[in-house]
Amino acid sequence: MELKQNYLADSHRYDSSETFYRRCGKSGVMLPKISLGFWHNFGGVDPYERSRAITHYAFDHGITHFDLANNYGPPYGSAEETMGRLMDDSFKPYRDELFISSKAGYDMWEGPYGNWGSRKYLFASIEQSLKRMHLDYVDLFYSHRYDPNTPLEETLQALVDIVKQGKALYIGISRWPLEALKFADKYLKERDVPLLIFQDKLNLLNRGPQESGTLDYCHDNGIGFIGFSPLAQGLLTDRYINGIPEDSRMAQGKFLKSDMLTPELIAQLRAWNVEASAQGKTLAEKALSWILEQQGVTSVIVGASSVPQLEKNLKAAE
Ligand SMILES: NC(=O)c1ccc[n+]([C@@H]2O[C@H](COP(=O)([O-])OP(=O)(O)OC[C@H]3O[C@@H](n4cnc5c(N)ncnc54)[C@H](OP(=O)(O)O)[C@@H]3O)[C@@H](O)[C@H]2O)c1
């Protein structure tokens, strides 16, 4: 894999910008249809050169949005450290062309203040994230999950104050139930820090945001929507059609379990694969295009363990 030592971004990276960027809700922000996620493949256990090559390829092709969270790794925090190294090695000159997000909400450090949605946790976490990523601010900071035991006002006011302190430019929330999203939307609009975006799982196998009305709510109320795990962690590609490759996420057995791969699912994946081939597409392209066609979707966050995977996935945006 070619590694550019002194990275100079491709001068053609915005050639398709008229069709590649979408407005995020009713905000001033444009996001690429395909964004890059750092949940897997960017941790301390992963080869830095590969992570770097994937981000170079992404940025060279107009992917300006990198999605992180405090606990991405493993170990926790290490994906943000990789981002910090990437800033030093490659992206400092391009900081104003990048839209970098992080989140807090899941377990991050020991004790009662390293998890969920308290002001204490969110304030400490954003500070740590900025240090690890070598950034002065993130473009977008999320509450990573709904906390049923902390008043929503406490979590939301912490997010507002983080913006007012200049540590984040915009606020997002992820995986909140619809009623809580409605509360957040009203609360944040009243404080003049409107909710930029909602992040949730959406793919051909998981249509929850459509079924719950969340996607429609975002669309009708000027909130962007970004879908995560658009390929169902790799299921919606040709990766598992003929077994479980040794180097796959499923072979690691942590987040994608082999018992999900039932005969019914394999039959469905094969049928979709045939349909995709008949249209001259890969299954991954079909899966990504389907999401991007849904009303209200701003962007999809893909993961990739290699440059060729990202290259294939970008075709869906054409
Ligand atoms: N808000 C949340 O709670 C939340 C939760 C989950 C994810 N996210 C965000 O969403 C991002 C994406 O999630 P994800 O990694 O699950 O996304 P995904 O795009 O559904 O899955 C990515 C994985 O699929 C495989 N893959 C990708 N392209 C392929 C291709 N063209 N051909 C064959 N295999 C391909 C690779 O797996 P192999 O490793 O097997 O090659 C890759 O690591 C995360 O990084 C994170 O930023 C957010």
C-alpha cells in the first residue's frame, strides 16, 4: 500500500462537489454523502499506516467528515489518538476543510463519572477528546446514547454550554428514542443552539428510524440524519456470502457474531447480491444507495478495513 510521507491532498478532491455534498437539515453545513467512521480499524491495535492510507484516500475523494467517539479503539481513546497523529502528520493544513465529530455516552473510564449523560462526564470527556485529537474544537459533539436516569435538561444544557465555550461548533445526538429527540429539539431551539444532526443505525436489514418515525421527524424539523453501520458491519457486502473470512470483523467475534449468519440471512444476501449484479453494482453499492435514497438522510458513515473497500463504497455516491 502506497503511503504518502508528506501528504498533499489531491487537487481534484472537490471535482464532484455539486452532487457529493448534501445540506445537513436546515443548517449551513454541507456533509459528504459518504462519511468515514473510526469505530473499527483506527485503534491502537491497528496498523497506523493502513489507517493513514484510508484517511488519505477518503479526503482525496472529498470525504470531509470523520466520525469518532471517546471510546473507539481498542483500547478506548486510541482512535482519537490516531486522529491526533493524523492531524500532526497529514491534516493540520486542512483543518478548516474537515468536519470532525466525537461523542460521549458509553463507558469510557472507571467510576461513576465515566459513562452515561451527566454534565460531569460530558465536560471531562470533551476535554480529553480534544487533547487526544490535537484539536482546539470539534465540529460536532454528540450525546452518544439516551440516559434514562439523568434529566434530559442536564445532558442538553451541558451540550449547549460546550458549544458556548467554543469546544464544539454543533450538537448531535445518537440513539435517543423519538420522544426524547422531540424534547431535545425543542429545548435546544429555545436556547439558540439547534440540533444539527441525529445519528442512528439504518440499513437494509435495520429500518428502525423509518419505522419509529424518527427519520420523518428529522426531515420535517430541519434536523440532519446520518446513518451508521450502513453495511450492517459488512453483512451487506459480498464478505460473508461464501463463509467467514479469517480477516473479517465476524471472525473477531466481538461486535458481529457468527450466529447472526443464519441460512435465511445468507439466502437474502445472495438474492440481493444477484439483484445488484444485474444492475451492474456490488451489494455494498446497492445497500448504500438504498439509504442515500431515503428522504431525510444527509449522509452514511461507512467503516473500512482497506482502501479498496472504501473505493468500492464511494461508487454508491456517484
Ligand atoms: N452512534 C453509534 O452508536 C454508532 C454505532 C456504530 C457505528 N457508528 C459509526 O458508524 C461507523 C460505521 O460503522 P460500521 O463500521 O459498523 O459500518 P459498516 O460500513 O456497516 O461496516 C464496515 C465494515 O464492513 C466491511 N466492509 C466495508 N466495505 C466493504 C466492502 N466494500 N466489501 C466488503 N466488506 C466491506 C469491513 O469489515 P471487515 O473488517 O470485515 O473488512 C468494514 O470494517 C463507525 O465507524 C462509527 O463512526 C456509530
